Amino acid sequence: MEKKISIANRQVILNYNKAYPKNRETLLKSKTFEKFITYFINIEKDMDVNIYDYLTNDGELTPEEAGRQFCTFLRLLAVFDIDEMEPTHFLKDNDTLNNVIEEIYRGWRSLQRFGFMNSLDTPDFGINTLVERDSKMNDLILRTYRLFSEKIANRPNLVYRQVQAGTNSCFSVHDSEEHWNEDYIGLKDVPIIDCVMLRTPMILHPKSSKRTGMFVKAEENPMNYLSIDPNEWFCLPIKVGKLLCFVYFNTKYTASALSMANLFELAPIDESNKRPDLLMIFGNEDGKNETVYWHDEKNGIWVGCISDHPRIEYFGYLKKMALTLHNLAMIEKGWLPIHGAMVNIKLKDGRQKGIILMGDSGAGKSESIEALKHVGKDKIKSVEVVFDDMGTIHLEDGVPYGQGTEIGAFIRLDDLDPGTPYRDMDRSIFFAPENPNSRMVVPTEPYSFITRNHPIDLFCYANNYTDSKGMKELTFDEIKQTCKDGTRMALGTTQEVGLSKTYFANPFGPMQEQEICEPLIDEMFTAMKDQGIYMGEIYTHLGFDKSNRQGIEDAAEELLKFITDDPKPEAE
């Protein structure tokens, strides 16, 4: 990205290699600052006509002229007291001037703000270089705002708030020295992210709060209709499970893309020149309004493409496409993707159990585990999250093991205990907390932990649609059929509402490749039966009344009994 500053789509991106103010004087004289002030004036024409008239002197000045004059005025105000300055229309009313300063500051902070720099073009670059530069920017903007506020009030402030006045996040990039495949040469010049710094808690306000449509197989490789300007795109290399995934994203969606660093492991710089297993193109300006995938068998790459559209600002599109590509690749390898949650429960007496709760969105998987933590607080030492949404089961010497895909969790706030989000808010990213279906992304476990083999002691389907209580063991045929039916009471987190069925409760790979999944399901479930793993249903009741927690607490109590006493009731 060659621009010093890009302001569009309710976000601003600063190129620290081209526009980095070392002090207040440099900031106020910069074209970057003037561009933001002009942007603000244009916005105020529709937002607050009084401020617009004040800055343009009742329309005598164009927004560009007003922006230049106001920047000059601020440079003078930074040096002189108000009573020392020459008369100007900016000084005709101190209350209005103070309001304008507040609104400019609020307008800046209402944007999603990002900064980046090129790690290879910066001498002696290191993570401290990035963090220090970004932190100084934050401090400079905060001190400049306070200076103007105090000068207009003619007294010091009495309360100081150390808010995030600079960026929400910053990152470093590098250019690829070699490209990994000539068939994908159109992506060669897109800068590759190698380090991300998130200022948490980060609160984002996407336009959309749910996902619609399905991920379907494309008729051709999306590379054939690629629409990418390398100056308007970045590449985020991540690890999805053990697979390498390159996420190429339109800068319009920088907030969502960088949020993935809280959910997936960022791939090290030495892997960014390798051929990826998975490749995503997010925000392709192709006019197709589609979400598709393609298997490039020649190069061994699963390719996903999501067209540019306001609806895809929802983080779930990025997350679920990455998991869909991962699942398709793992099915090809003979591993079975599980839409669910797996945790290792460690008791205070030293015992440990690995449990998997399977189910589609809204079934109550994460909620059951949160309830288990609460009812078992006197007995449970720790809960290790192997996966919170998507994982796999595979066999080694006939023994089934679980592995995860994500180092974090994408949690629906509406169904959790009210205190849960606050426990980890200092590391979290929140999406539209003011809206229904609000979510948070919080890191949970190290990458080395989620990608190792984890023994399974219990495998239950999360049933949110019947009035049974607690937990029940099922016969081999019953548990297989229950899981393949994938029944749930949909809560409206996607386009579905009411009782619905999804093959194997997993519309992210298994549903698209049912013929290949069928023998895998038979193989894995037979192995779990042979190993004596408890298989059944857990009843969450979340499809009836989300505010009534009794059902999920009953389920958690039964889970706790299994973990502490290992009961195996007869199937009815």
C-alpha cells in the first residue's frame, strides 16, 4: 500500500514508513493530518451542519480550504494562548471551538484505526520497533488532544483517561522474494503480514452480525477471475490446525482480517514463501456476490473466494471459510472434521478426562462447558480447550484422538453467563456488543497444545431441541444416526430459524463431501466404540428458552458426574 493514509469504509490505515510524525509540529503540518481534517469536515456536512458551517465560515470555504485553514489555526494554537492569537472565525465562540475539538477527537476514535510498516525496509526492525512506534503515535495524539482542550478551557483537565487514541492495531509486512507457484503469480506483489499487535480489548462495529448463504463448489478456480490491486490488499499467513493458509484480503476488511490473529496461529516468516495448503481470497471485486471453494488438484491447494459485499464484514465469513477449506483438506487425508468443542478436564485429585460435545451453531457446546466450570469449581483444577468450534478425530494404531484448529474461541455472548465475557476481556476482540448475536474472539491455548493428540473419554451430541434432562448414553447405531442427522433448533445466528437438520451438524466440509465422509464416520465411531468411549447425547435446552439456565445446568451436573465417577448408564 503506497498511500500515506487511506480513509474509507469507516476505517483509516496509516503507512508508518511514509507518514509517521515524530512530534506534534510534524503531525499538525502533515498532509496526512490535513487529509483527515478535510475528511471530517465533509462528513459533518451530513452529520452536524452547525460544525460544518463553523469550519467553512458559513459556506465561504470549501472543505479543502477549511481543512487547510483549520490545520494552520491548530498549529498556532499549539504555540500561543487563545488571547494572544489574531482574530479569526475559528475564535468567535470558544464553546463551539471546544465542541469541534471534541467531535474531531471522537470522530477519529470512531474509525477503525490501523498502522503498518515494512519490516524489511526498516533498519534493525524488531517487534519492539513496531510496538514502540505505534505506542508513541498513541501518546502523541492523546497529548495533542489534551493540549487543545486545556488551552480552550484555560485550565488543566481534572480527569485523564488513558484511552486508545492511536490505532486499534498495527502490523508489519514484507514483500515476497520468491513466489511459490507460477499459477498464482497474480498474488506475488501483495505484501505479507509477519507480525501483528492488537490493542485489546478491541471493540469493532461491523455492519453485519450474521452469516448467510453456503460455501459451495465453484465452477472454476477463482484465480481465473481474480481482481486484486496489490496496493489495496494484504496477505495474512495463518496455521489452521497443522495446515498453512494464506488469507489475501481487501483492505476494506482489515479489521476482520487482523482479528484472525486472536483466533489462529500466525505463520512464521520463513513459511510465507512456501506453497500453502489452503488459500483464501476475501473481498474479491468480481461482482458475483458468492462464497465458493475450489480444489486445485494439480497444485494440491484448496482455494476459497468470497466476493466483495457489505455483508461479509461479519467475522464469521473469514473464520468459517478457513475452517471449510481445512475440513475439505483433512477429509481428503482421512481425518474426520468435528463441529463442536473438546476440552481436557483436569481434576484437583489428579484425574483427567477428554470430552467432545458435537453440534451445530447454537446447540450449546461452549455454554455447557462454561456451566461445567461453574458447577465443578470445587473439583475441577483446570479446563484446557482443544477446540471450541472445529476440530478433527483421527486414528493412530486404531486409537481415536482429537486435535484442534484454532488457538482461540469465537464466542456468542448472548448465551453465556453475563460475567463470562469480562473474565478475559483484557485479551479479547468484541464484535458489535450492542447487537443481538454479538461475539468475542479470545485466545485460549497455545498452538503446540491444540495440534497434539488428545485422548477422548466422552463423545456426546449437544441436543438443544428436546425436553429430556441431563445426559444419556446411546447405542452405536443411535449415536451415529443422531450425529449424521445433525438436528438442532436454530437460533438465528445464520439464515436458519427453527428446527433444522444439517448433515453431520457440519455445513463446513462434511455436508459438501458426504460420500467421502460416510466411511470416515463409520471408521471413527467404530474405533470409539471399540475403545469403550462413552457416546451419547447431552441436553442443553437452549432451543427453548435462552434465559432459562436450568437445562444446561442439569447437563453440566451429569457431565461432572461422568468426569468424577465415570458412570455409564444403560442406554434406554
